[in-house]
Amino acid sequence: MGDTTSMNLRVDKNLKKEAETLFDSLGINMTTAINIFLRQSVRNQGIPFPITANYDYKNIPAFKGATSNYANYDEYVAASLKEADMKVADGTMKYYTADEIRSKLEAVLNETI
């Protein structure tokens, strides 16, 4: 990995636990996640995602039109999750675990499927 150094960070105890659980489900540890963030920050020459208290999701092309029936993005997400749950329950949509998704992505990247 080359020449490395240590960092000490102070974070909320619950936030750390939640982040570790998330990163574990993605197959990475906290150090890897922080390194990804730092590399993307350097690559982008800034924070690699928007930081805002009032992000206008309706202007993102993927959401245009889809969010127009909802008062805000949170309502859109809640309705979308409810719809997905109903589709999983009635068998019209399959639920994939993070491990299943990772496995499929690895297969595509390794050109085995």
C-alpha cells in the first residue's frame, strides 16, 4: 500500500456502529471506506457528493416526472419502497441481498456471465 500514516477521528458512537454495519454489508471495512472517500475527494477536488440542506431532487434527470406526484423527495422514496415491498410480497419482484448483488457484479466484471 506504500507509505501510510494513521488518523484519529472523533465520531458519534452510534454513527460509527451504523457505518461499520453498512460497510460490512458492502464487504469493506471503515479504513477502506474512508480511503475511498479521500480518494474521490482528491479526484474531484472537493467533497464527492452535494452537501445541502435543501437539495432539489426534482431536477435530477432520473427523478424528473417521477417526483411530481409527491410533495417532497422523502414521500417519493417512501412510496417507492412501499411499492417495492408489495412487489416482493406478491412475487413480481425479487429481493436481492447485498451479497447476491456483489456476486453478480463480480461475475459481470470477471466476464463469467
